[in-house]
Amino acid sequence: MSVLVLGVSGSVSVYKACDLASKLVQAGHTVRTVMTHHAAELVSPQLFEALTGEAPFVDEFSEERQGGMDHIELAQAAELFLVAPMTGNLAARLALGIADDLVSTVSLAIAKGTPRLACPAMNPSMLDHPAVQRNLKALVEDGWEVMEPGSGNMACGDEGAGRLPEPAEILARVEELLSR
Ligand SMILES: Cc1cc2nc3c(=O)[nH]c(=O)nc-3n(C[C@H](O)[C@H](O)[C@H](O)COP(=O)(O)O)c2cc1C
């Protein structure tokens, strides 16, 4: 059983990340959730706390938090870093090495050799945008595994590729990466 750091960003598919977090815990893993501010606006961190038993990390600079440097402690604890869902915005920041929030800062601090799995989720036109495709390619070149988004009807009414893969598929991929 492993310690997973789950990075969550502000996609409409964040509701599926709740199910994913629950499935990871049911599979016996410890899940430490890190949310972008936009993710925490779409879904209350309290829901992830209820599902994982641990309060998500959102803001390393908040007045309430105590202790050392969250980005380093989380990165060092991670046996696998999973980003699901990954917005187009977060893909750009991770591809460029920008560390302007806790998810992106943890990403930079993750040790070489730790498996990193990203699950992009966005509208088909966004996914098809050259900038997004360029950033996903850069992440793969940097050693990330990027899961292929699913196709179908999107929440916005469009149809095409960009859906977050089903939580069971992501869980299966996580188990494969951990078993290597
Ligand atoms: C309701 C809602 C749903 C959104 N869904 C997505 C999405 O699925 N994928 C995406 O890339 N951006 C989506 N966005 C836009 C992002 O939230 C926006 O780009 C934001 O800056 C992302 O910030 P973050 O990557 O730090 O979470 C959505 C915005 C809203 C308001």
C-alpha cells in the first residue's frame, strides 16, 4: 500500500476525482490531496477530507497552517504523484516548471524516478489547441505518463475527446505503475 499525492485542478470533472480519491483509499492507499484554488472553488476540500481522512492542502501561505514546508514534505512522501483532473492551465504550468501554487510547486519538488501520472480533462477544442498539445508532449518528454482522455458528451454540451478517464481506469493505471 502506497502514499499517493493527488493533485486536483479546476475542471468540471473534479466530481470524478472525488470518486477516484475514494477508490484509491478503498484500494488501501494513503491519499494526500493537493488542490488548486480553482479546484477548491468548484468542490469543497472538506469532501476530499471526508473521503481520504486527511484535509487537503490548498495554500502553503495561509495563516491557519502550521509546520514546515508542505511542498517538500508532500513531494518526499509521494510514492506516486497523480494529477487528476489536469486542466489546460495546469498542464501549461507543469510543462514550463512554473511553481506558483502548491500543486505546481509539489510537482517541481517530486524526486526523479517517482512515477508521475497526469490525466488531462478539458473541452475538445481546448484539448486540440496546439499550445495544450505542445504542453502535453513536453510533459511526456519530461517523464510524465499522460493518460489519453476519453471521448463522448462533455458537460459543456460539446462532443469529442477531453473527458477525464473513468476513476476505475485511472486506479488500474496507478496500480500498474506502483507494481513496477
Ligand atoms: C465550471 C468550470 C469548469 C471548468 N472545467 C474545465 C475543464 O474541464 N478543463 C479545463 O482545462 N479548464 C476548465 N475550466 C477553466 C479552469 O478552471 C481555468 O482555466 C482555471 O484557471 C484553472 O485553474 P487551475 O489549473 O489552477 O485549477 C473550468 C472552469 C469552470 C468555471
